[in-house]
Amino acid sequence: MTNDYEPIAIVGMGVRVPEADDVDDFWRIMEEKRDMTREIPKERFNSEFWCSKEKMKGSSVGIMEGIH
């Protein structure tokens, strides 16, 4: 089997994830295999009002501080 792929260059990347201020932080989090999920703050989302306990397995998400 031959490798017929052309090389590519990644010229830019942007990302917004919890506890990462830039792309380097994002890759460091990925390399460390850190779990960035936490309980949903009540002031952001009332899971008791919107979600069925029978259908919803958990109430954790990736929360970005300062984003409303």
C-alpha cells in the first residue's frame, strides 16, 4: 500500500475551552488528559427545571469562566 497523501500546513488555529487561555494551554491539557468538566452552576443552567432525571445521566459540562 502506498501513501498518496499530500503534505499540508496548519497556518492558524483558535480555540476557547475551560482553563485554556491559548492554543498552547489547550494542547497541554490534552497531553495531560485532564478532565475539564465540572458541575453546572445553578446560575448558568437549572438542570432540575430543564432536564428529566430519567434521561439525563449527569450534570457536568466544560465551564468557561467569564462567559455569560
